[in-house]
Amino acid sequence: RDSGSEEINPPNRENCESVHRQSARPVVAFPRPGDVFKIDPSFSPEAQQIRLKAENLGAWKDLRWSVDGKTVPSGPEGTAWWRLSGGRHRARVRVLRESGWIESSAPAFFVAGDR
């Protein structure tokens, strides 16, 4: 028997990958865990925002972002803009799929400065 010269694929590999993407949890891609941002007092608060991004969304019907449990409005592409505020924060994304709501983990990030 040859040990690994032939790749064996399931008969419905595309369907298997699709099912895996649909059942996997969404992931907060930005900000990343441990990211640090700094508020610059020489710029207006409106100019100091980060764009929240997610991966592994799958086919979603609805998507909701929150930072520290407070809702952040999201756009049709699934991203959201959040104004920097000093302190330690956690971002989370929830997606509604055919199977119901699925929530990401909530990576912590830090913003230095006051506002």
C-alpha cells in the first residue's frame, strides 16, 4: 500500500466545504486580539474610527456588530465603523444564518487616550 501518493476526496467535497462554512463561527478579523490604537487630540473624534471586519461569515441574512455590548450600525457589506474611545474594549459580530444566530468570540483591544 502506498502511504500518501493518492489524495482521496469525498464524493461531494464542494457540499462538505459549504456545510462547514455555514456551521463555523464568524471571526472578528479586525481589530485583532491585543491591537492597540491611540487617540490623537489634534484630530476630531469623527476622524478617529476603526473599521470592524469579520471573516467566515458564510451566507448570512442579518449581521450585527457590538463593542462592549453596545450595538454598532453595520453596512450592507458586513463591516462597521466604530469611533475610538479610551480604554479596553471587546468587539463581537453576530450573524443570522438558516440555522439561527451564531456569535463570534470577542477579542480584546485597547485604545490609549481620552474620549
